[in-house]
Amino acid sequence: MVKKLLSVLKGEPAPIPPIWLMRQAGRYLPEYRALRANAKDFVQFCLTPELAVEVTLQPVRRFNLDAAILFADILLVPHALGQKVWFAEGEGPRLEPVRDTAGLAKLAWRPDMLAPVMQTIKGVRAALPEQAALIGFAGSPWTVASYMIEGAGGTDHEILRKLAWTDGKFFAALMDLLVEATSAYLIAQVDAGAEALQLFESWAGTVPAGLFSRAVLEPTARIVKAVKAKHPGIPIIGFPRGAGGWLTRYAEATGVDGIGVDQMTDITAVQVPAKVALQGNLDPILLLQGGDALRVEAKMLVSAMAGQPFIFNLGHGVMQPTPPEHVADLVAAIRG
Ligand code: CP3
């Protein structure tokens, strides 16, 4: 059986698009909260295969989705580089910031720290329903760097932008380190059984145009090239959120097989090579809200993308207060 997500990522349109949702596993699901309640530390939660396998499978079982996404976090890469990462209750991620060459020199990639992620991948593959594909992922360098440098999740990234403009040598060394670690991490995920990969460039929207090549296009292209050198057939989706005006160049320069599109962008007007799949881009607020507006917009999106390689998703992650029944409604509207 050819999994629908994988055939669409080869450039073949599907009459009913495959569907999965960013942050489909998480706090909006009561069965997630029940497991999460027993684990104090979020990093350790991600690195406990029995828990991570179960949480990865929860939304796939409940909603019969076309893909599972590995339960992990983009901040496991800084963690395995030796940076201190923690999640303060109600405050989001915190890191001991790295802002100079001396700080950078202390970091070193320790793949053994992420061995549990590979166990999770194996466990999920063994238990996944046959129609569902397993998506592995990592953050893209700029996005991961934003947390490493700022020390927290911000929205403007002023410290990183200033460093990128004024200390080109430091910035290039930071990008090199992340390209190498991320490539190795993704290759290991495919070795373990991931069937597709997504690169989350969630903060592409804070990159100034004059840095876009050095901060996004080149590092992403290098990762895609390294992963495909080892695993030529592995499909890769890039998600440069907030960079709608760059999507054509992003597709051409990086060599990804699919592009994740945010809800600010008119997905029907995105120009990419014919074989490149588009993924997106329903506003997560409609999923939170539910009802007719959700069903009508979802169906309009599906018909607008008919005949193209298209993967149904949100324009960003499921919002925490979303009622799970709305997800079931959405899936029924698309398949019904
Ligand atoms: O279901 C899935 O999508 C798979 C798992 C997944 C998580 N994080 C689990 C998670 C994925 C793919 C991510 C990626 C991720 N992590 C991104 C890129 C996607 C995006 O949302 O733009 C980013 C920026 C992060 C960093 C991060 N991790 C943030 C900002 C937060 C929220 C902090 C908070 O307390 O609100 C996290 C924590 C996190 N990652 C949670 C989950 C389910 C919630 C933590 C909890 O259960 O307490």
C-alpha cells in the first residue's frame, strides 16, 4: 500500500488530500494531558520512548489521520549540543543564552543524548496504522538559533538580528554548527524509520531580506543536500512561516519536496515547480472556533487545491484550547 502522504510528496495529486495537523499531539487532547501530568520535565518527557510513542499515536488513533508526527521538540537539538534548555510552567521555553564565540565553542553535538528519539521512531513505526506515514522533524537553523541566542521564545529576535548583521563570522559559525547537527539528527531519524521530514522554520518572518539567503536559503539547502546524499528518496517539507513572498525562491534554492504555507499567504497563488507539494493552510482559529465556518473554509480550500499535489494542514499548530471534536469534524468534512 502506497501511503497517500508519500505519493503526494512525489508530486501526485490525490482526489481527497492527505491530512495531518501541526501540533496534532499536545495539550488540547485530554489523553495527552493525562500522560503529561506524570512527567515534570518536558525534555525528559520527549526523551522517554514509551511516553513519546504513545503521545505520537494518540491523535492518529483518535482521528485516523494520514500521518503521525514524531513527538519531540525542536529544542532537543540545542539540548544535545550541551546548552541548558528548560520549560518554565506557563512561560514557554528557556535556554541559557549563547551570544559569543566562547559560548559557541563550548557546544558539541552529542547524538547519544537523542538516542531515545530513535527508539521512539522505531516504536511508532511498529504500531502505526498502515495508511499513516511517520514524519520526523527538526527546527531549521534560524529558528533554532533564535531560541539559543535570545534564551527564550520572542517575536522580534533583536539580539539575533543584531549579531547576524554585525558579526558575520559568529553568525556563520552558528549556522554551520546547526546545519551539521541538524543534518546528522535527521539522517538518524530516517535510519530509524521516519518516512518523511519537516523542517520547521517557524520564525522565517523575522529574517530581514538582506540576510534571508545566509539565514534561511543556504542553511536549509545544505541540510536538504546532506540528508538526500544519505537517503535520496526521503521527502522533505520546508515550512518557512511568515515568509510568503519568498516561497518560490525557497522551493528553488532548497530543493524541498513540499512547502508548508502559513494562513497569511494565498496558497492558491503560490508559484512552485509542478512536482513540489503545497501543505496548509487553514487558520488554526477556525479549528478552535468550529462549526459551519470551519467546514465551509476547509471544503473551499480542498476544492481550490484540486488537481495539485496538496496536503491538508493548518497554517500553524493546533491551538491549546481547541476542542478535539472540531478535529473530528474537520476530518469528516474533508473526507465526507
Ligand atoms: O504534534 C506535534 O506537532 C509534534 C510535536 C511537536 C512539539 N513541538 C511538541 C510540544 C513539534 C513538531 C514541536 C515543534 C516546535 N517546538 C516548534 C515549531 C513549530 C511551531 O509551533 O512553530 C517550536 C517553535 C517549538 C518550541 C516550543 N516547544 C514552544 C514554543 C513550546 C510551547 C511552550 C509552552 O509552554 O507553551 C514548546 C513546548 C511543546 N512542544 C509542547 C508540545 C506538545 C507543550 C509542552 C507541554 O506539554 O507542557
